[in-house]
Amino acid sequence: MSGENDLDAVVVGAGFAGLYMLHRLRGLGLSVQVFEAGDGVGGTWYWNRYPGARCDVESMDYSYSFSDELQQEWTWTERYAAQPEILKYINHVADRFDLRRDIKFSTRVTSAVFDDARRRWTVQTDRGDRVSARFCIMATGCLSDAQVPDIKGRETFAGPWYHTGHWPHGGVDFTGQRVGIIGTGSSAIQSIPIIARQASQLVVFQRTPNYSMPAHNAALDPEYEQRVKAGYAEFRRQARESRIGFVVERSGDSALAAAPDEREREYEKRWRRGGLGFSAAYADILTSQEANDTAAEFFRKKIRAIVRDPDVAAALTPTDYPLGTKRLCVDTDYYATFNRDNVSLVDLRKTPIEAITPRGVRTTVAEYAVDSLVFATGFDAMTGALLKMDIRGRGGLALRDKWAAGPRTYLGLAVAGFPNLFTITGPGSPSVLSNMIVSIEQHVDWITDCLRELRAQDRQCIEATAEAEEAWVTHVNDVGHMTLYPRAKSWYMGANVPGKPRIFMPYIGGVGVYRQKCDEVAAAGYVGFTLS
Ligand SMILES: Cc1cc2nc3c(=O)[nH]c(=O)nc-3n(C[C@H](O)[C@H](O)[C@H](O)COP(=O)(O)OP(=O)(O)OC[C@H]3O[C@@H](n4cnc5c(N)ncnc54)[C@H](O)[C@@H]3O)c2cc1C
């Protein structure tokens, strides 16, 4: 029974995860309130409106599969969809399934507290809402807590500054300006070529060079689209059972067993095809340093061939971490942009930033005067948005305290001590190592089945046991450490946020394997959970 402020479920976030969760909860006949900090739907694609923002997973893969009508009627225009098109798509979904009426926009959830006696969550917002709900589902996103680095003097900068993850909705025109951009991760790699074409001068401040693949983006081939649509069910099945949530040509062979010229041909073929999936060229690229070196060296040669100035090429070349262990980027003309006369690169490993000044950025050797500054400095990934809220479980236990040494979950979905709380694509699930729409749908479907089962058994509460959580955390770590991933100072490891514990957060066992584990847990009566 639900009173006015007594809901069955609260969902936090109205990106891909929150919207689909709402749709499924409605399907169960539950009363649901969604809270969303932004004033529209879309999450990532609502906030990240920087020039060049685009999906790295192909359009036919990066879309919902839950409605065949939806996937048949929607037409993507490009091989990789740009941010405005994805935002249009998700708005279409919100309208088509009449989702907006249960979403309260421009409203940030500040706390969620579990009441042991009533076995309900009390959720409060920055707009004064206070609601009570049996279930609390976090759809707050892995990459939604934008990080502006705490550089001395930042507040003194006289011009406008922007973070790629909070881009002004009206866009920014850099024509004729001197622009500085700090950071060279995925968002920077997408935006630098475009900003360089507008700005009079662009200064790129780089701490860590990245490996980036050409996208070879193009108009979507209508024949390919028809072929996929004709067999979409099978296409989606294969994606769900794959390692990363979409199908790439995957070899079971060792890079070290291949002859050097054969290996070169294989890498070249993949470079020409473009996009993600390069590290699937051989089975051991992400597990053997020696195998990885062969792939990394291929990239290094490519960078040297594209970038004319050898010093700039050297600075752009990653040398101190294995390929693929930081998120592989996908670009259009990134390296070639450094051949332009109006673009310069500042290598912060050699000359670190000392301060931001009213005029620009001062390193240990020079001051670079700029009119505008762009922070392409990423996110407090996977845990940032969750820990921004004051989440308290049984006995007042704060999630911030529980996770002080790094996130701990069961299946990336639930946390011991926090009954009836679910984290969609939470830490300890494949999440950011996958096509996230596949991972989101899997979690939402699992949670929906779980709630249906609780109702069928007339249970009010489900909670992960401490033992199951411990075993899962150990498994996630063990699998992570079988790979080269922990060797990189990446945001997967929490390394981009000062003071954040260094833990490999996502589950790398593969999307298909992970799904099977979750299904087995459910089929066996939710082993590792207590139902009451
Ligand atoms: C630039 C960029 C490019 C990306 N490219 C890809 C890609 O190529 N392929 C891929 O698979 N994934 C990509 N991702 C990951 C992307 O985040 C996911 O694919 C997907 O959009 C996540 O959806 P979500 O609903 O889980 O989270 P989000 O889209 O992040 O939505 C979460 C929502 O929760 C809201 N929220 C958070 N905290 C609160 C709170 N306390 N109160 C109220 N609301 C709150 C936020 O405002 C946000 O709208 C990319 C991410 C970024 C940032």
C-alpha cells in the first residue's frame, strides 16, 4: 500500500539506466518516483555536450534492445552516433513510453536513509522532497561526477572556463580565441580536433598520453542497417553473451605465437577498420606484457608516422602503461591535429602546472596566456555520484564509511548492510568495460525479476550477506589481477582522484560470463542474499 509520499520505489537518475528501470517497475505495477539533477533526460548525453562528443560503440549496438518496435522504428544516421543524436533518441524513448510524468527534474537526491523498524528508505532532495520507499535504486551513472582538478589559482582565471562533462547547452564558439585544454583522455581526444579548427591558438596540457584508434566514422550503411534489423534478436543475443557487450572479431591465439609480419597485418587490418576491439586481436594482449608490447609498438609507430614533429610525436606516445589498460580512445584526426600551426602541446610530465593565473596557465617554465580554459579532466568514476549522497543502511551505517578503503559490493548490484538498495552498473560489475546499454539492461532486468520474486514470496527485504560480498570482492580482484589493468594509473583504479583508494573497480570477467553468474544466483533462490 502506498500513501502519497509512500512509494514502492525511488530511482535516482534519468539516464539510460533510470529510464529503463522506471519502465520496468511500472510494468510490475509499482509506484515509482525518479529524481534527476538535470532538467532533462539522457544523463551522460544530456551533460556532455562538448564539441565532438560521440559514442565509441557503434549505433546499432549502443541502443536499447527491450522493445523490438523501438529498435525497428529508430534510424541512426552514422556508424557512431554523435551526442545530439543520442540525446534525441533518449528523448524519443522517454516520450514513446510516457516516462516523464514520474520524473522530477532539476532535483538532486542528497540522502537516502534506511529505517530498520519500517524497513523503508527515506529519500531527501535539495528541493525539500522527503519520500519513503521500499526500494531505492541508484541509476546515478559511472561517469556523472565531473572532476575539476584543484589547481592553485583556479578561481583567479579571468576568462570563462568549462568542464567537458558540464558543457553549456547553447554551445561555445571559440572562433578567434586562444584556448587552453587540460587533459588528454577520451573527451579531450574527441574535442581537440574540433576546437583546433575554431580557435586561433590551442594549447593542450597533457599529463598522460593515450592510445587512440581512428573511428573511421561515416554515414550508416543502409544495407548494414537492414541486415541488423532483420536479425536484431540474434544480434542482441550475441552481444549479451560477448565479453564486452558487442561482438568484435576475437582471436584465441597468442600474439607471441604469430610471426611479426603476420601480426603487423592483423594490427593494420584492425586499425583500418577502426573503433574498439583492437585488443581482441590476440588472446594475451591484456594479460601478457610481452604480447601487449607488440600491440603498443604498432600504435607508437602509427603516432610517429602521423605527427611530423618528432618531439611532439614522442610526447604523444604512451610508454609507461600497457595498451588497453586505460580506456582505449577512438578519434577523428586526433594525432594529425598536432600538425596544425595553431596547436601546441605542453608535456606536464616535464613541466608541471604550477598555477592557473588570471591570464592562463603557468608551468614550471612558462606562462601560457589563453582566453578560455577547458577542463577535460574526467570524472570521479563509478563511486563519485553514489558517495556524493549521504546513503545510510542498517544501524545508520554510512556507505562513505563502508567504502572508505574502496567499494565493496555483491555482484556490483547490492551492498551488505544496505537492504533493498540496488546499484545499476555498480562497482564490481562489468559496467565501464562494456557496451553500457547491454550492462544496464541486464541489471535492470535482473532487479525487476528479483522484485517480482520477492512479491511472489511475500518478502519485504533482500540484502546481500557479508560473506557473499567478501567472496565477490575477492573474485573481482583476483580476475582483475590476472590482467595488466592494475598496472596503469587509470580511473578504473581510482588514480585520477587524489586520495581515492586504488582498487580495480569494474569486473573484467566478461559480460556474458557475468550475466550467467547473476542468473545462477537468481535461479538458486538468490544465493548470497538474505530474504526476509
Ligand atoms: C563522454 C562520454 C562518452 C561515453 N561513451 C560511451 C560509449 O562510447 N559507450 C558506452 O558504452 N558508454 C559510454 N559512456 C558511458 C555512459 O555513461 C553510459 O553509456 C550510459 O550513458 C550511462 O547511463 P546511466 O543512466 O547509467 O548513467 P548517466 O547517463 O550518467 O545518468 C545518471 C544520471 O543520474 C543523475 N544523478 C546523479 N546523481 C544524482 C543525484 N544525487 N540526484 C539526482 N540525480 C542524480 C545525473 O544527473 C545523470 O543524469 C560515455 C560516457 C561519457 C561521459
